[in-house]
Amino acid sequence: MKTIHGKLIFDNQKDIEILKDLTRRWSSAYRYAYQRLLEKMNLNTLIKTL
């Protein structure tokens, strides 16, 4: 996986709020999925699997 850094430029505040909301939802979904994985297997098994 490659990471690209950059600066986002927005024309208005509404676009910034939309992006913040999407980022917050993505982070919550990612965290929720990780927690569900940990319910099924322990951390060491999960690390070996990934």
C-alpha cells in the first residue's frame, strides 16, 4: 500500500464538513470491524492471519 500526502483545497465550508463526516464514518466502521474480529479470535491469532 502506498500513501500519498497532499493538501485539499475547498471552495466552501460545507464541503469540509461533508469530508469530515465521511472520514468519521469510515473510522467508526473500521474500528467496529476490528472489534468484531477481536471478538472471534485473540490478538495473536489475528496478527498471524493478517
